[in-house]
Amino acid sequence: MEYGFLKIEQLDQITVMKVSAPKSLNALNSTVLKEIDHFVSNLDTTQTRVLIVTGDGEKAFVAGADISEMAHLYEKEGYEFSKIGAVAFRKLETLPIPVIAAVNGFALGGGCELAMACDIRIASNKAKFGQPEVGLGITPGFSGTYRLAKLVGQGYAKEMIFTGKAIRADEALRIGLVNAVYEPEELMDKAIEMAQKMIKNAPLAIKYAKQCINESYDLIAEDAIELENTNFGKCFATEDQKEGMAAFLEKREAVFRGK
Ligand code: CO8
């Protein structure tokens, strides 16, 4: 499908999804959100081993949900708009492959929420993160209250959300919202380098590990540990486990096939 607001690039087994709405600093209107949903729903994760999410241009990752579209909504439409983004972002979060956000500029409101639905965030030193919604008279609506508190703790999440302040990349690094900060021109290369390291490993093992990490937060300890035991066991039903261990014992590099 041709997208109006997404640019998709394929680099071998890495797919790059670039949000591209230049007139509004890549703001998320309902069409952009539906395109993200469609793209994620149809991504062939047997061919794509890592997805990188970024924003088009040098200034913004995504400057939030589209304020001009939201300005005229009432309660029911507000709920529905929130739901469109939340559903799309949840699909992104639960993809069976790693998703890296390469945050190249403003990641505000829905933009910060998009980055947080990715597994890992790396940022340019020009990036700024924030949840400024209360200054517009609304709450975060694409699961920001849930994911920000999960990532940085309730205290800092509440400070960011209640004050609406934007933080720089170095502060985002300090609080654990991003894993690393780079010069803007290095950012994509660093994202690709990280993706390539992941691609060398067994895809099913990554998928099972991701599921454990994602789901364990919402489970009691016994269930989280049981899920890990189950997924660990499942690995032994894969060819990749046989190959990975044989390669180690034969002192050669493993060739994983995702089977
Ligand atoms: N929505 C619509 N248009 C936007 C947005 C946005 N979020 N952000 C920027 N734009 C537009 C501007 O209106 C401007 O358009 P124009 O050229 O036609 O005037 C253009 O992009 C360039 O922006 P600026 O001139 O403002 O650029 P600056 O460099 O001066 O400032 C900022 C950059 C600081 C990023 C500034 O644009 C800004 O503050 N933007 C809004 C940030 C924001 O508040 N984001 C949160 C939005 S709310 C949200 O995301 C809620 C998510 C959950 C929704 C739940 C649904 C119910």
C-alpha cells in the first residue's frame, strides 16, 4: 500500500518506518495513526527482523497528536481518537521482533508515546521529550500515563505529566527513557548497528524473551517466572537452539533460520 504519511525503507532485514508530515512536525492525525496501524498489522516479520521507527526531517520525531484535528472533538470522538492511537501503538509494542525508536528531534505528547511503544529508544542530542497535554486541557491519550510511569517510575512520570515540561536528551538518558544519545548525523547508523547485532541472534529466542519482558510487568512474580520457564522450554523445540549450541561446541558462528 502507498502511504501518504509514512516513508518505508528496506535495508536487508531491517525496515525503517519514517513518520512524515512535514507541515506539522510529523504530528499524528487520524490518517497517520491508521497508516501506522495498517503498516504494523501487515509487516512480514519473517522478512523484517528489526523495525526502526523515526521521524522525517531534522527537527521532529513526532511533535504530538495533531492539535488542529483534536481541537473540535467532544467526549465520544476524543475517546475514539485516543483508541485509534492506543490500538496502533499496542500492535507496535507487541510485534514479535525488536523495534528501535531513533528519536531525531521533538518527541512530544503522542510522539513521546510512539517512542515509548518501541522496545528501545536512542536519541540525537537535539531530541526533546515531554508530555505537554495538560497544558492543552487533556491527559496523555496514547498510553503515556501507563508507559512513562513504567519506564521512569511514577514520581518522575507524574512530574513530567503534571508540569508538561520538555526534557533534553541527556536528561532522558539519565532517567532511563533512552538508552543512548548520539550526534544527529550518527543516529541512524547507530540504530542500524544495534539492529544488525540483534539480527545475528536467534529470532524466536528474541521473540520469546520480548514476550516475557513485555508481559511480566503486569503479572505476579510466580506467573512471570512460569512464563519464562515456558518460553525457555519452547526454545528447545526450535532448530535454532540446536544450531546455536552446536555452533558453540564446534567453535563456529551460528546460522539461525528462525525455525
Ligand atoms: N499538532 C498540529 N500541528 C503542529 C503540532 C501538533 N502537535 N506541532 C507542531 N505543529 C505545527 C505548527 O502549528 C506549525 O504549523 P504552521 O507552520 O502552519 O504554523 C508547524 O507545525 C511548525 O511548528 P512551530 O512553528 O510551532 O515550530 P517551533 O519550532 O516554533 O516549535 C514545537 C516546535 C515546540 C514542537 C511546537 O510546535 C509545539 O509546541 N508543538 C505542539 C507540541 C504538543 O503540544 N504536543 C502534544 C500534542 S497533544 C498529544 O500529543 C496528545 C496525545 C494523545 C491524544 C489523545 C487523543 C484524544
